Amino acid sequence: MAYVSFRSLLRIAICGGTHGNELSGVYLVREMQKQKVNKVGSISVTTMISNPRAVDVCRRYTEKDLNRCFTKALLSSPVTDSTPHELIRAQELNTQLGPKGSQEAFDVLCDLHNTTANMGLCFIFDSCDWLTVHIYKYVKNKITSVPVRAIQINTMIRDSVSLWSVGKHGFTIEVGPQPHGVLRADIFTVMKKAVDLMLEWIQKFNSGCTFEGGEVEVYTKVKNVDYPRDPATQEITAAVHPQLQDNDFGLLQPGDPIFLSFLGETMKYEGETLHPFFVNEGAYYEKKTAFQLARKTVLTVPPISVKID
């Protein structure tokens, strides 16, 4: 495949606390700020707590999920007395780190998250961004203590709602399992290693290293699956089945158990063979999502190098 080139990556933003109770990113950003990590080789590093108000009360958000506020329409909407705090904060972040879609935006935006699901380390990104895929490929080859996977969202067909979309190249690093409001040393260590490797890769890229292409496995989101619900009250009537619990990215086939009702009845999967992830994610009960489903595919990644002006 032909080489793809990108300009040097000189301004990097690392954000934690987009969800205020996902503590690995919060404490990693605070530690980087304490250590004054604002310059790594040729890279200018900006670290930021995305939603300080939510972090202060250790809640996912105070009025509205911040990580659903970054469409261009929301970012340009007028602010009134009734505008949720998180939408105002999203517009502030867009001014500081973007504007989204502009040449002034940060070169790379890495947003740090935790999940209660047994997902290991995941990169979540847009499928068309070869530079991000190469960062993922580098991290995956260096970290062996936990599974490292890629989830592509295909937001090119719509406007992304997520903070990472503000950068020229953006992605989420999602690490779990970790309960909300809790900090686990093993999860924190994995996240820190991934961030260190990201910065290492960017330094090598800026110095002129060429990165060879190849094939990369990714999981492309297909749909969400809700819990069974009482038609009258909309209360859930079943929990995730023990056979599915903690089996993120396993193979889910027709006839496999997915829910166990409160009366002891096993409910089985009907549909095409896919891979579940975000299984029983604590924050997704309010979003009516028991798990998400993805199709595993292989991307053929082109080699890349820095563009020489």
C-alpha cells in the first residue's frame, strides 16, 4: 500500500474526568499536572480535568452527560439560563481544544475513561483515522498484561457526540473493569502505560520514523441491546445472564443465554453471531443498554510517516 503522511503532532491534549466518577483518568491527569508534564520532546502536552464540577461530587455528570455534547449543532447552540452545565462546559472545551473541525484544533486529543465492564484496554475511535489506528497498533504490541482491543464507531456517517472528536486526531482510552467512584492500582497502571506509549509513539513519529502497515483487528459497533422490561412500568425484569457477564468480546451466537429473569427464566439470544461489549456497564442502565454488539473485522492499515514540508 502507498504511504500516508501526516504533519508533525505538536500539540497533545490528555483529558480525564469527562465522567466525574471514572477515577483513573482523574488521578492520572492530576499526577501529570503535579509532575508538570507539559513538554515531552517536541510535544506540547496539555492536561485537563474535563468536568471539574462532576469530579468534585464524584458523579458521572451533574445535569447532562458531557460526552454526548460535542456535535457541531450543540457546540454552536446559544447559551441561556436553562442551558445545562455540561453543555456550557463542552463549548468551553471546544474553544480551548478546538474549535472542532478547524486547523486550530489540537493535533491529538486523548480522552481517558473507565468502564465497569470486563473490557481490558480499549481504544475507541473513528475508522477512517489511520494515525490513531497506528497509535493503537503500537500500544497493543507493547502491552501484554491485559487484552488490548480497538472499537471503531464509524462516526463519519454522523457528527460525533464525544469529546475526542474535537481534536484533529482523537480517541478514547477505556480501561476496565473498575467500579465507578473507585480507583484500582492495576487499572490505573494499565492506563498510565498506554498514555506513556502514546507519547513515545508520537515522539518517534515526529522524529521521522516510518511505521509499517499491516492488518489490524477491530470491532465495529452494530447496535445496542436493552434489558427486558415490563411493558407497563418500563422497569427491567431480568439481569445479564452469568454466562454472558464478564465475557466481553466473546462470540455471542443464536441460542446463547443473555438474560436471567427475576423469576429464574433464561432468555436466549436471537440474531446474527456478533461480539458483545460494555456488558452490564453501570452507567448504561439509564441509557437502556445492557450491552452493545460489534462485528469483528480486519483493517488493512497503510504505512505512515511524517510529512516533510
